[in-house]
Amino acid sequence: MTQRWPILVFALVLAVIPLVPGMPPFWIVLLDNIGLAALVAMGLVLLTGVGGLTSFGQAAFCGFGAYTTAVLTTAYGLSPWLTLPLSLLVAGLAAVLLGLITVRLSGHYLPLGTIAWGLSLFYLFSKLEFLGRNDGISSIPPLSIGSLQMMSADSIYYVIWAGVLISGLLTLNLLDSRTGRAIRALRRGHVAAEAFGVETARAKLLVFIYAAVLAGLSGWLYAHFLRAVNPTPFGAQAGIEYLFIAVVGGAGHVWGAVLGAGIVVILKEVLQSYLPFVFGEGQLETVVFGMLLVTLLQIAPGGMWPRLAALWPAKGGAGQRPAPAGALPGRPPADDNGATLLRLEGARKQFGGVIAVNNVSFEVHGKEIVALIGPNGAGKSTTFNLITGVLSATAGKISLFGKPIINTRPQDIVRRGVARTFQHVKLVPDMTVLENVAIGAHLRGRSGAVASMLRFDRGDEAKLMAEAARQIERVGLGEQMHHLAGSLALGQQRIVEIARALCVDPILLLLDEPAAGLRHKEKQQLAELLRQLRAEGMSVLLVEHDMGFVMNLADRIVVLDFGTKIAEGLPAEIKTNPDVIKAYLGGVA
């Protein structure tokens, strides 16, 4: 859990600053601007640094917040406080409309898309008559509490920074939750997240809306701070600058947004104030500003916040095991020993002219370990992807407990009790082992984003973390529970993936090369674990190249070659099968 006392100290320092005798009013104005920029950057930390969605258009959402309150207070006489929820609502609704289109884009198309609608909205703000066109709207009433009207920079200062601190705490709470782990998993691609039930499109839209709402809050505060709005602060250049702020501060760190805002805002002000006296030329500060930002990123590619945090002595060591909590609801075990759990009938997958899986048929029964073997490129992982819904089959039938699952979404397949690991490890390296494994229990939790931000999810969260800890200890990695997943050896990362899959409480466990990178003793421990799972009622389908491991563990073996099944039988039969020996086990043609 994130320690809260540094935040309290920071809040106290902020509270004292305006009370210092002789404090120049200009410094308070500067701090107000830092707070406004930090709110937008905080949304970008969640959107870009955590969720992996790059946006250059956040300034436009500031515009929605600012113009909403400007119109409602000047034209309709509403109280500024009443316009706050309406400003956030308008920014959020705009994010829903834009996000439904934008978040579906990937690669370089996503940032290009945000630039496109950012430019379009800036043009719209400057052309609409009721928004004042390029002149904007002036005479916006100030915020007031009773007879106190916040006409000056120091009077609105506390409102701005209260918004920053509250938003920061809500964001930290969100990240420290089931929903937050789903958002953090987005950066590693959608395949692994969807394999454990995460609705990736919904998670992307959620984080997109959240970042827009924070920008809308900044815009609302900006309008009542300056008491006038025009399109200039909401253009593409401002959107780029906000992204700079997030990156300079540390794109994956919530309080890095505040640090980045401080660095960029102060740096710009210093350059604008002093460079003309030194060089006697206008606009040179833009060139120097860009050079200094590039230098900062060379010094600290991950942002300044991690560099600053590295100077702070870490406490607590490896951390503690999560406190015991009530058990999560379990899944009924498979029916009978011999019942058919999974059946493939003529499953086929074709990529253009390449047939990766060619009419493959086999079954997995209850309480059975089946191995799927074959040379590289035989179609084993593609078969896994067909079973788990990552790929759509070209033809054939795939059923679980007699019910078809072919061409079903991965999220729906995992709900039916199918969990998997991957040929290439798909963990989130900057999350702890405990957090990675807890992603596997995503569907077994119920708390949503709002409950998480308000800390109403603690009971549900305690159960999820206790279950994750139990599975980590079950696979023998209890000592590494609080280590970053990226710091573990490859073999240990594969074991972490198994623990994550076990958190699903699956009926069928699909393991893609689980023994790769493990030492002999670790392989023995893994084999013992899989036998234990079989005894408890779980079925296992595994892909593995270690024939000693497979022959001593599997009940049956299916052999593929060039996407076609060439043999199926008991380990003793497969060992002596001439086709298998020729294709895979090293026979002489």
C-alpha cells in the first residue's frame, strides 16, 4: 500500500506557502499555473504512462471544461459551483464520443488521431459565435464562498491545490485496485489482459474518460482563475506541452505530474523573463526550452520523479504477506474422471496461403494431463490460441463440456474456466509478482472504478490479494512475492504465469512451455504441482519440448507436425512411433 504521510507533509507545505510573510504574489500565480498543468498531466500519467495510450489532445478537454462554465455563468447566471459537475460531465461525454473512435486505434494511428481531433476542436472553439469566436468569453464570475470572492491568485490557490491533491489520491486509489491492475496491464498488449477476463476496450475508454475529466477540472479552475477564456490555451501546442510535462516528470508516476509541471512551468517562465535581456532577441526561449527538455530526458529517460525517488531511502524490505481474508468463491470441480472436457474436431486455421493448423482433432478428459508436442512451427501455440479465443478458427469445432467455444472472445472463454500461460512471457515487468498474479483473479472480484477511488473496495481487494499470495506460495515463489516481475529470471517468470493462471480457479489449464528455463529440481517441483492439480480435479494441456518432463508426466500425448496431427497415444506408444521419431524425436530418415 502506498504510504500517505509524504502526501500529508506536501499538503502542509502547500498550505503554509501563501502565509509566508513577504511572499511575492507572482510566485503564487506561478504555483496556481503549476497546479492547473499538473491536473492535466496527472490524467496523461494514467492514460499514457500507465495505460500506454498516447494523446496530444488533452488541452481540448480543458477547453470543454472552461467554455462550459464560461457560458453557463455569463449567459445563464448559474453559480460557478453548480457548473463544476456540468463542466466535468461535458468533458466526460466528449471523451466518450471521441474515445469510442480513438481508443480502437493502435500504433502511430492513436497519437495521430488525437492530434486530428485536437486541431478540429481548437478550430471549433474559435469559430462558434456563442463561444465568442477568437475573442472568447470574458467577465466570468469568480468562485466564492459566502462573502469571500476569490478574485486574486492567492484566494483561489487553495481550491486549485485541493483539486490536485484530491485528484492525486483518487488516482492512487484507482491504481491500487482490481481496475487499476487491469489498466496497468494494457501497456503489455491486450492478449494477456483479455486472457484473464479484462475488457480491454472498456478499460481503455475508462482511462480515456478519466484523463478527460481531470483536464475538464483544470479547465473549469482556469476559467475562474483568469475569469476569461479564449481558444489559444486549448490548441495543439498546449496539448503537446502537457504531454511533455508528464514525460519530464515521469510518465508512470502520479506525483511525477506535479514535479513535471513545476519543472516545465518554472523553466518556461525563467527563460521568457531572462533570455531577452541576455540575447536581445525574441522567441529564442522556445529553442532553448526545447534543448533543455531534450537534455533532461537524456539525463532521466524515465522522468525526474524516479530519479528523485531513488534518493529517498527505501523502507520495509520485501514487504509482508497480505493479511488473511475470506475466500473467493470457487468453481465446481470437473464432473467425472473420464468425462470429455475439451474436444477439437477438424480445427483449422489458415493465414492466407499458409495452413498453421490443419484439421486437428483430439480430446482432453477430466483429471487428465495431455501433452501437445512437435517441432517448432508445428502449430502448437496456434492451437492454444484457437482454444482460448485469441484467434478465430477458419473451420472445425471446438467445445468445452459439450458447448461450442469456437470463435468466442477470450474473456468469455476464461469465464468458463480455461486459463493459460504464454510461449513468450507476458507479465507487467514494473508490477510486483503479487500484483501480476492478482490479475488472474480479475473476474473473481466485483468492485468497479468509483468504489476503488473511494476505497470502498478494500474487502474485495483483500480477498483478491490473499488468493494471489496463496497461489504464489503454492508454486514456491513466496520469497519473491514483492519483487518486481521484471527482476526475476525467465524460469521464475514462467512460474509466476502459472500462479496467475491458477488464480482463475480454472477447470482446464493450458501451459505453453512451462518448463523452459527451469533447472532440474524446479522441473521436478513443477511436475509434482501439476500432478497435485490433476488429483484436485483440474485438467492440464501443455506444450513442452523437454521430452523427459513430458514422458514422465503426461497421461496422453498428441503430436503435431506442420499443423497436422501425426500421432496420439500413451507416452510409451509415442516413444516408439516411427512417424514421431522421424519428425521430432531424432530418427534417421
